[in-house]
Amino acid sequence: MIHRVIHRFFPDLNDQEVQKFSILSLGFFTIVGAYWLMRLLKETVMYKIAFPIELGWACGHGRMMQPLAKSLSPLMIILVILLYSKLIDRYKKQTLFYIICSGYALFFTVIGILLGIKLSMGSACLGKSLLAAVGWAVYLGTESFGSLIITLFWSFVVSISKTDEAKKGFPLIIAGGQLGAIIGSSLNLFTEQLGGTWILFFIAAAAIATIIPIIVYLMKVVPESQLIGNVKAHASEDKKEGFVEGFLTGMQLLCTKPYLMGILIISTIYDIASQIMDYQMHSLADISSLFHGEIGFSQFQGIYGITTNTLSFAMALLGTSFLFKKFGIRRCLLIYPSVFACIVITFLGLYMNMTLSINQLLFMSLCAMVLIKTVSFTVNNPAKDILYIPTSRDARFKTKGWIDMFGSRTTKMIGSRVTDTLKHSFNELIIYGGLISLGIIGFWVIAAILVGKKNEQLVKSGEIVE
């Protein structure tokens, strides 16, 4: 029955591809569900839990610390990349899931225990320093989890997929991920009924642990012939390197191959503009009369997550495959920057020509972020991942690791530096932040045009970037 449903929405997939991509979709469902649960929780912990007034912190201290947290993220990601680069050379692709997922499941379990103690015995029991440390750990830990596990998953998927398969099967994976994100986000709406935020950390830990048996099942039931992507790229997978050499290989390829540098721009530069708008939204929610305290802020996060991912799920199910078949990868790379520019211009126009309340601004910024994230998840993300198919193993794992982990966090850090500079004035944050975003989008469009053209050439010639 499940196969019939999948065939109805994805008729181009044959039976073997349905089996393979449905399991991958289940894996992504679990990963993204856990990530979105933690992604929204980390903001709640930073804004409303880690720096309580009763322990001597100033009102809104967590909101003021958020740009600094984003700035510190890339420094930690360097350490993560070091470890990731070494693990790639030492272990099989699937084994990496077992190691990394086990570590994060344990980490979030410990956080859940600490927040459970805080709820039952009070903030003073943990103390000012420890509770603040929990906030920083949750924020940075979730940032690294999102960078590492999602990067690993897509590197793995790209390594076992051909270009034609990817165009047909990736939308199914995206749909599974968005369904997981809806469920993960919705749990934030039931924070009070579940007993507080602490229990959500245990749910996230259990979901992360579930990824392991899913990968085991995939490797067991899918034929080996279906687990090989680009043949020429597959031939480069036996290469082994030392620790420092392996760490530097990804960066070296990135700096010497214009195609990969173009992917870096497409994959990360929008995070500067996205971070600016995201901070606008969360700052407005923090002071809005509609969402008071830990529970209220958590419920806003749930509304944001559910709305974004429900729309993304519908788009992935009904629109992504159509766009890829109708316009191809080259034109699809231009959809996201075009939509982003229209949203920024509309937001700026309404703000500068109308008198709006805090709650009205919050509604506008929420709508803007929902649309931005929807197009990112359902069009830009699968399109940029397909770009890695005509590349070597080192490019798909190590360079992609640099781009998705360090590159993404670095551009978010740049965005957070902008918000840190403008955070004391909402007027400057919105106007100057919007103008900066438009400048970034112009540079982004140029890169998308050039990389899309190069990808077409690589696919036609059968060559790879290595």
C-alpha cells in the first residue's frame, strides 16, 4: 500500500528506487524531526531558561547573547570538522552514523536530566553558572548536530545516487524530512502538557538513536548495485589519508576548484540574510504580548516550525519534482534567490510605508521566514546537493563537510555580527538589514548562474571534479 501511495506522487520511480528512497526518506524523517525539535528548543532554552531573572540576569539577556552564540559556532565547528575528516577515512559511510548518532543521543539525554532537575528543584539548585552553561551547550550542540548529521546524511545519499535517480528520488526524501519536521515542531506546542521542555530532550535523544537501525536496515535490504552512484566518483573511494592531510583535503579542493567554490556560495551566502531576518522574528516574539515566558515562547516556536514544514511538505510532495523536470537544475538554482529578493523588498516596502505594531511586525516576519525556509528546504537544498554528484569522494564528503559545517556557520556568524551591531534599534535592524540582504542576493545570483552552467557541462561529459 505504501508503495502505491509513493508511486502516485512519484510515478517516475521504479520498484527498486521506491524501496531505496523510501528507506532514505524514513531516515531523513527521523533526522529532521529530531533536528527541528532541537532547533526550536535551543532558542527557548537560550531566550527563556538559561538566564533567569531570579538568578541575577538582566531581562532579555538571552536575546542579547544569541548573536554571540552564533559567532562562537564556527570555532566549535572547526573541531567537529577535524574529527569528521578523520572518521571518514577510518570508517565505512554507514558506520559514521552509528558513532555520531550514539554520541548526540547521549549528549541530549544528559541535558534532559539537568533540565529535569531544574524543573523539580528550581533554578538555584543548578546555580547561575551551570544553568548558563547548559544554555550554551544546548545552543552550540544543536548547531553542530544540524551541521554534522544532515551533512553526513546528504553526503551518504549523494554517494549512492546517480544524477537521474536523484532528480526522481530526492523529492521523496525531502517530503519525508518535512513530515518529520512537522512532527518535531509540533511537540513544542505541547510543552506544557508533556511536563516541560526537559522531556522533549529525551524524545530527541530517542529519535536520534532510532537513526542507527534505519541505516542498518537500508544496508541489509537494498542490493549493492543500488548503493553505487557516479561510477567514476565511486572508484576514488578507497583513498586513505593521514589525520592532518585528510583535514586539509576538503579545504584544498574548495580553494582550488572554482566549481566547488561556487557551490560554497550557493550553499551558504543566503544564511547571512536569513540570519538577519530570523533574529528580527525571534526578537519580536521575545517582546510580543502574545507569547509570554518559557511556555509561550516555545508555543511560538511550534507555530513557526509547523507552518514552515507543513508548507514545505506540500511543496515537496506536489511541486519539487515538477520544478526539477520542468526547469532543470540550472534554472532551479535561481528560484530561491529570486523569491528571497521579492520577500525582502516587500517586507521593507510595507515597513517603511505603514505604521505597524509589534504584533503586526511579528506576523509579517513570521510569514517572510516561513516562505524563505520553504523554498530553501524544497528547492534550493536538493538542487545544491545534486551538484555534488559529478564530484569525487573527497569533494562529496570532506569538501561538503567544510561547506555545510564551517562555511554555513561562518556565514551565520557574519549575519549574527550584523544583528549584534543593529540589535539595539529595530528600525536599523529592519532597514539596514534588508539593504544588506539585497546586496548579498545579487552576488548569490551570479554564482548560481555560473555553477548551474558548469554542472550541465560535467553531466554531459561524464567528467567529475576531483
